[in-house]
Amino acid sequence: MEYQRLIDRILLETKPLAKNGKVASYIPALAEVSPEKYGISISTLERQRYNTGDHDVLFSIQSISKVFTFSLAYARLGHKIWERTGREPSGTAFNSLIQLEHEHGIPRNPFINAGAIVVADILLSIFPDPKKVLLDYVRELANNESINYDENVAFSEKASGHRNFALAHFMKSFGNIQNSVEDVLDIYFHQCSLALTTDQLACSFLFLANDGVNPHNNRQILTASQAKRLKALMLTTGLYNESGDFAFRVGMPGKSGVGGGIVAVIPNLLSIATWSPPLNEMGNSVAGFEALERFTTYSGKSVF
Amino acid sequence: MEYQRLIDRILLETKPLAKNGKVASYIPALAEVSPEKYGISISTLERQRYNTGDHDVLFSIQSISKVFTFSLAYARLGHKIWERTGREPSGTAFNSLIQLEHEHGIPRNPFINAGAIVVADILLSIFPDPKKVLLDYVRELANNESINYDENVAFSEKASGHRNFALAHFMKSFGNIQNSVEDVLDIYFHQCSLALTTDQLACSFLFLANDGVNPHNNRQILTASQAKRLKALMLTTGLYNESGDFAFRVGMPGKSGVGGGIVAVIPNLLSIATWSPPLNEMGNSVAGFEALERFTTYSGKSVF
Amino acid sequence: MEYQRLIDRILLETKPLAKNGKVASYIPALAEVSPEKYGISISTLERQRYNTGDHDVLFSIQSISKVFTFSLAYARLGHKIWERTGREPSGTAFNSLIQLEHEHGIPRNPFINAGAIVVADILLSIFPDPKKVLLDYVRELANNESINYDENVAFSEKASGHRNFALAHFMKSFGNIQNSVEDVLDIYFHQCSLALTTDQLACSFLFLANDGVNPHNNRQILTASQAKRLKALMLTTGLYNESGDFAFRVGMPGKSGVGGGIVAVIPNLLSIATWSPPLNEMGNSVAGFEALERFTTYSGKSVF
Amino acid sequence: MEYQRLIDRILLETKPLAKNGKVASYIPALAEVSPEKYGISISTLERQRYNTGDHDVLFSIQSISKVFTFSLAYARLGHKIWERTGREPSGTAFNSLIQLEHEHGIPRNPFINAGAIVVADILLSIFPDPKKVLLDYVRELANNESINYDENVAFSEKASGHRNFALAHFMKSFGNIQNSVEDVLDIYFHQCSLALTTDQLACSFLFLANDGVNPHNNRQILTASQAKRLKALMLTTGLYNESGDFAFRVGMPGKSGVGGGIVAVIPNLLSIATWSPPLNEMGNSVAGFEALERFTTYSGKSVF
């Protein structure tokens, strides 16, 4: 198979780059992960799956979970969600408070920490048990009932989450958090702890390449228009302050997490997930970023 | 023809929106333009052209010219151009000095004023007569020898261009302008004064939908990879501080100018240009923005 | 008595200005105070006291307490205190997080909220029961055993103190808060709730006009050099973002609070306290500010 | 004489500190000055003068001239001057454009570059020949007809003054510069080039210790109230971003320049000038700053 040879080659070529990055160390559970781990998975609309490397090892998806929670809230609220968060690139670090102060507690977009915390607050106002709803949602998208939170990671996130507590209290001072800070962050720290393999991750994003329809059960998760808009948001804001560079070099809507994962989609074609823990200074996986650039270069496929 | 009916309908539907905007007034030549003017043009890779409204009236393309100058410099310098300008969304107003101070004279991207002034400086270092080179370049891309600068506009730009003088001197204090500020801004003010019709504008951007090859004469203007990258840059930074919103609502790489023009492309398909002078607070044409959103919604075509 | 006639006149002249301000409303206990209240008190090194208006009504001293806590910590730590807080004017609003982010969790000075929270953290690390120590300290300085916290105010401060929680968590993320955020803010909210009369307030600041020696019991509270430095700090940073203006118009080291109090000293001479609840947009008492300007103008006395 | 012994001792003690600083190097005329130069001068209201070290060598007073031009404009415009510049500490570097952008072209105070450029613009609107008026003014204050501009320095300032051109054009874009940028900066670059000795400098500031009256000819330069206000401004903003620290450690209204000079006054008593070219990172003379701190510590005299 062509895709199989392609990802085998790319894994081989880009694996050495991992040594230029540093594994996230702010919580023990992340710091302990081997920097050698590396997996790549592709899932196509033709129901083919291609895997290479450590594609069956669970890792912490961290910020990638922001796409799941946003999608869940967006399907419910529609346009009204934009009263609570913006949709512009932030131009500043992912956990900055500066932008938030200038714009009176409205985060720049739902994929920076502040925006994701607002989304967690929204879920808490909608659902009696948002953690369970979210877990069911991800399991359905990935077509895999075994997916779960890593309570150990969630607990560590909380213990070292002073900056996120600051963000939440700060937005609450502007009236943009409606539930208790403790409860909102409990959701947020749990969503960050979701553990998936690259194979599961690629599967779970396939609905975005399919005009919002979950290909596993044909359920409409988002309208086609909403799916288009979510992909635009991923393209412009999905890789923290390196989103412009990712769009420029890779040219696919994507989302990264400090656990070392990146996932991206090509509309009407496929989704692809990479996992290599060492990060660059922007918080994105060094090897994964390069792998995705090579994928678009070698295959000639991107959104442009 | 389907595209013809589509743009006729969109023009009719969105024309009333112009009254919600304000024509740029900082120079007389722009302030005198009628807010009623409205034209839409499409140019396809199949060599079809579709026009409606004031598609044959010359207007000042202003910041849209930044794509031409950048493309010209990028083809010459390649990757080395990124030593002089960034490629990330700015997150601040198009003529802000704040970002520039924080980042030591390196503009965020080539489509904010500071970035375009650096590009003009680059052209001045490469070409003995950059204004003539640029004019020939645009004429070739538009396949139209009649295109010209509007000296009246260029003169007015200079007379009221204190902010741009500030930007250029500021960057020179950081060493990121190599020629005289006067000479660099002379190029910049002239490029802004380029006068095209929507029909000519759509034609001149078709090479970006064609993997960098000028379809009028089959000359390779940019490599396919460079064209892809330039489109990514347009998508993330082409509409000032509203770029994220344009990507979100419209989903096409585009570029706007305060003369009221917007141009956008769909890879492998077409380019589309709109012109309606009244602007929203972000400096983008109110009717043109909405027209392009409807175009992608009605046609179901976008990059996503 | 000359001072008596002077403050009687000033009270009469400036009382009408109160209607140009607004009483702080973020907690009920402050919002309920009558805007008509107005008292002025002078305490001299010759042991004379002059009072006019509502000089015997208790009010919430709020940020004025920051001088007490800083003085207490400064006497213990000396120069080492500057490892935890700066001593420059902030140039931004009193509860801003922006400066804090730019300077990695080190507040600009001990009289903005962030700085006072760091000082509370310091007191908590020094004393087993800092709230009791602080109360004894203020009672000794004011020579009045009846002074107390207003638990009602302290409770309300906490309930609406999201911004202060944000500041504390934010600094903790930089390692500049060493105790639990809850415990540190408990001290902070209590110090803000201290209730004094203008007469008690003037008395309690007299040690600063006396080279650091409490004139009531001749105890050295600060060294002469420390007292000089604390007065310099008050002059440059004591009235939030209006400190420069206060120095300019009044010319005395002073400190204000959102309860409507202001206290100021003239070295080797006297201390003066005013209380009028309506505040200007900077958070300073409108009538009190003007009263102190007139006091220096009419008396010809200032530090300059 | 006591003051004589005092400054002799301080010069001896603090001279070695100069090696911790760096001589300003942005123009040749400043870079060539020997870092070994060191002079201290005191001028008292009792008409005594005390000098030590290189007190009779001319040096470039640079930003110290901002006090002269401001005083000249203030006497003419009175309160109306505050429509053109603020009077708060800037909180940012002396040549920052950030504050200026946030506050729409109104500089924070007249002692940062932007503020002094506005003052130069004001002088140009008042006087037909402001450079001559300023020179006469300084000669009168210093009681010395030999004082002059250093045309060599003025020329160099202009050649490397891109940042100041940026500031002036930027403010003109907000309408806060009324004359041509070239003409305004010609005044500004000349005022910076004024060459005085420490003895002359101390003499020329004595009017500020004397309630605004020039003690050499008894002419009222400023009203007593204006003199008080100008001193307050110096205390809060006179040493760039280190003003708070200077107030804290020294406790005198002062003004520094990148030529290595600092001048300060004690109301009703004396003025003191120091000159040692090596600067700290904030742009203030290392030895001079320390000398003034020791002067207040040893003499026990300050405004506090």
C-alpha cells in the first residue's frame, strides 16, 4: 500500500529529530514517558487504516481534547458559542493572561487554555455529568469503548495547575465563567488526561474529513458547515503560537498537545495522527510536525 | 452559466450591506469614491470569466498589492525571506508598532504594513527600478498592459503616511530596513496606488489557483510548494485582524485592501474578486466579505 | 488653631466634589456607606490632633493597609524583600496581570494588589498568626486597642475576590507565592477589612513623619533610612495609577484605599487623613484628593 | 568646608564603580568620552559652590535638557501643556512606542523622549527661533554666557536618530505633532547636544531649589507652585524606568542623561550635579547614582 510505505519512510526519516526536543516535564506522568516513542497512523474515508511505530501505545492527548469539547459544545450552542469565546489567532503563548485582560475575559479562541476552560464551563452548564458525556462522545468517534481518562494524570494536572486556576478565576472576575472554578477545572484536567493511541486518534477525527458525519455509524456529529468552520479554526489556531507556521509548512487543519501528539485531516480523504513526545519551544512535537510536513510534500496533498 | 447566475444573485443580495460600512477617508482619492460601486468577477482555470456590476471600473487595490510584492521577493529570496519577516498572524491592528517593539523590528508577517515595507526594502535591494519591475509583473499576471499606478493616490498616501514613516524608521532603528526610508516608502506608496478592475484582479491571482503557473503564458511564477505556502499565509493573515474570521466564515485564501477590494482563490479551480468600498471596523469591505461567504456557502466550495 | 481653621475650610470647600465620584460597589459592605460621609484629621509631632466632620466614624481602610503589612515585613526582611517584589511605579491598573506576566511573577511594587499579596505570603511565612500580629501592630501605631477587622467585609471581599485569586494563583505558577493561596488571601482580605477612623488613621501614620519612631511609645518601628525609603515608595506608587498626579498636585507621600480614605505625611511635621467614599475612575477619593491638594497649597507645606 | 569634604570623600569612594557601567556608544561623540572622567559639584542657595574632580569639563547633558525645555514651555502654557503630554511614570523604556500606541499619541510624561519631542514641537509653535531662545534661557539659569550647543553631537544624533524619527512620525499620525518632523527633531537633537560642566549644571538648577526664582538675577522663572510641581515630576519620572528606585534610594528630585550626568535638588537648600559617563542598563550613570545615594545618606538630607 502506498500510504503504508509513505509513513514507514517518514517515521524512519524523522525519528532522529526527536532528540532536538524536550519531553514536557511539568507533571511526573508526562515526564516519565520515553522520548523514543514514535507512532504514526492514517485513517481514510475508504475505511482503510495504516499504522507504523508505536501506534498502539496509549498517550495523553492533552490539548487535542479541546477539539472534542469544542465540537460537543458547538453542536449544542451553534453561533451562540461566540458570545463566550473569540475565533482569532491569539498571537501570544497558549496560557497567556495578557490578551484576556485586554479583551475583558473573552479568550481569543477555544483552543488556547482560557478558551477551553470556557468551553468546559459551557459543558458543565449543559450536562449533569459532562465527564461521562465527553467520554462517551470520544468513544463513539473513535469507535472504541476502551478509551478512558488517566486519573493519575488528571490529579497531577490539578496539583500543578496554578496558571489554569489563575485563568479561570480571572475570567470569572469578568463574568465569563458561570460555574465554580473547582468544578470547571475538574472537567478541564480530566479532558487533558484522555489517553488514546495514534490509531484511535486518527479514527476519532475522521468525522471532520467527512463533512461532520461519523463514518463509523453515519451519525451527523456537526453540520457540514460547522465541520468546515471547525477545520478553519484548527488551521488558524490549532498549534498554539505556531499555527501560522503549521498552516504554512503543512497546510492541513490540525491540533497538537503537549503529550507529543498531533492530529490533522484532509477533507474528503483522510485523517492522520502522530505521536512523539519531545517538544519544540512552542510546545509542539518536533518529529511529528516534520512528519506531517513531509507527508504533504511527498503526497502532494494538502488543503491548498 | 451557473457562476454567472450565482454572482448576479449574490451581488443583488449583498449590495444593501454596503450601507453598514464606511468608505476609507484618510486620503481624498479614496474618500471620493462612490459607496454605491460594487463589482464581482470570477476567473476560472478553464479560461472562463464571469463578471457582474462595476467589474470594469478601476479602483485602488491598496494592501492587495502586498501579495504581488511578496510573491516577487519570495521567488527571488526563497526561505531567506524569513530572516526579515515572520509568518504568523499578528493578533493586533495592521499598522501596530507594539508587536514590532516586542519582536525587535521583525514584522509578524508580510501582509501587515510593517512586513510589506520590509518587502519593499528587499525589492529595492534587488532591482535597480523596482517600481517598473512590479508594474511589469502585475501586467503579466493580469495579462493586461494597461494597468498602472495612480500617481495622485501615491502622492496622497505619502502626504498622510506618518504612521508608515514611523514604522519604517522604527524598523530601521533595529536594522531591518537597509535602504533610505524615503526610497522604500516611495515603492510602498506606489504599490498601494495600483489601480485594477475586479476582472483584472481575479485574472492576476489565477496563478495561485494553478500551482504557481501563470495560466496566461504558462510561466512558472512560484514553485508549487511556494504557491501552496503563499496561499496558507493568505488564509492565516490576509484580512488583517479579521483573518481568522474570514478563514472561519469563508474558508478561502484571500487578501483585502482598504480600497474595498477582496480577492480569493480556490486551488485548482478559480479566483474571485469583489469590490465595494464601504469598510467595517477591521478595514475589510462589508459587502465583499459577505459575498464571499455566500459564494462558498451556495457553491459548497472552499478549501475545507 | 490654624490647622483647625484650615481643615474646617477645606472640608467646606471640597465637600460638594464628592458628587462627582462613585462609591465602590463591588461588595455590599462598601456600597452601603453614605456618600455624604466626610472627615479630615491631622496629627502632629507636637502631639496635637485636629479633627473635622465625620472623623470618629469607622471605615474600611482597604489598600491603606498595604503600608502596615509592608512595613511589618520590611522591618523583618530588610533588603531581602526586594527579591519578591519590585519598587517601581506600575504604569497599569492596580489589579493588572499584564505587568506580572511580562516580569515573571514579580509584582512592580508592594502597593499594587499583587505586591500586597506577596507581602501577605511573606508574613504568613514569618508569623504563626499573622492576622493577630498585624492587628496588634496597627493598634500600637494608632495607640488604640479598639481597632479591629470587620469580618463582614473580609467575607465579602473573599466572595467577590476572583481577580485576587487569579493574581495569587498566577504568581504561584511563577513560584512567587510559597503558602497556600487560600491562606494567603485570608490574610489579604482581612487586612483590607481593617476599620479605622480618620483620627486613628492619622495617628497610626505619624511614625513615618518621625523617622520611623512611634511617637506614642518611642519604639523604633523602622530605621530612619527605611522610613525614608517607605515614604519615597508611597510618593511614587501610593495612589494606584494616579500616583504621579498625586505627587504632582499634592507633593506628599500618601496612600489611598477604595473605601475612600487617603492618608499622607509631611516629614518632621504631621500626618493627615481624609475620608470621603465617592471615588474617581482611578479608585481614589475625589474630595479627599482635592482636600490634600488644597492643604499643601494653602499651607505652603509639602516635601518639595 | 563640610560639603567639600563630603563630595571629595564620595568621589573617592564611588569612582571605582564606574567600571561596572558602559559608556553610551550610539554616537561617536559620546563613545569617545573617557570613562575615567568624574566630577561632582554643589551649588547652594547661600551662594556657595563646591567642586571636585572633573567639574570644569564640558559634557553632553542629553536628556537633562528636557527639564529646561519643559520649564520654558510650562511657564508659557501653564496647565494647557497637559493636553499634549501626561505626567505619570511610564513603566516602560524611555524610547518605547508601546505606551504611545495604547494612549493614542499622548506621551506618558515630558521626560521620556516622546514627551520631550512634543515639548520641542510646542516651543517651535511659540518662538520664531526656539534654539536661540533655549540657549539664552540656559545661559541665564547657569549665569554663564559661554554655554553652547555641540553641533557635532547634534549632527550625530540626527544621523542615528531613527527611533526618534519613528516617535515623532507616530505622534504626528495621532495629530500630536503640529510642525514638520524635521524641524521639531532639529530642536530636539540640538537640546540634547547642550554642553555644560557639572559646576554650570548645578548652578542652572538652583532656581528649582529656590521656589522658581533664579538666584543669580532674582527673576521668577516659574511660580512657586509650578516649581513644586516640576520637582514632583522629576522625582517620579526623572530617571527613566529607574525613577522609582532613585526616589527610593536617593530621595531627591533629579534628572539624568545618557551623557553620564545627573542633577538633583533639595528644596530651599542646594542643587548637586554629578558626571561619570559609564551607564547601567537603565541608562543612568552608575557612579553618579551611587554618589547621590551616599550624599543623602551621609548628610541625612533628602525631601523625606
